[in-house]
Amino acid sequence: MIIVTTDFVPGYEIVETLGIVAGSIVNSKHLGKDIAAAFKTLAGGEIKSYTELLVESRNIALKRMISEAEKLGADAVVGVRFGSASVMQSAAEIFAYGTAVRLKKKE
């Protein structure tokens, strides 16, 4: 599966557009991590537990998007984007979306 943020894949032509595919996850840290993060904001600096949470969440959303594309028989997902939204205090949705396509190698 080819995943690109561009609207094309170099060396290939898009022969069929299968539709929009997306994957998302809503994730949160447990209360203990939230308390530690609150103290960290007083001193400043990176809150590593949240960074790790967001990286993990982004990877899960991407895998779910790819799974949707595979179900459609796609060769690639073009125009991939990531987004996030606050769902509630200490919980965020991370989502990935793009257009599933079938490709043909350029001659």
C-alpha cells in the first residue's frame, strides 16, 4: 500500500478513484499521567507522556485508514491528511483520511 500526502504517485497514473477512507481513535491518559502533566506545565518543557500518546494514536488512525483502503481493493491512498479534535477534557480524537485509488505503472 502506497501512502502519500500528494494528489499523485510519481511513476503511476490513477486509473480509478475508490472514495474517501478514514481512520480515527479517541485516546486519553490515566489520571496519574494527567496530574504529572499538570505539574510539568508549571515548569515548562515537553510532556513526553502526551507526545507518546499522540504518536501512538496517529499510528493507529493511519493503520485503520489503510485497512479501509485495503477493503476497497486500493493500491494507494493519496492526499493523506491528519487532524485532531478535543472530545472532552483529557481525551482527543486523532484522525487520518485520504482518497483510496487504484494505480497503473506509467510506461
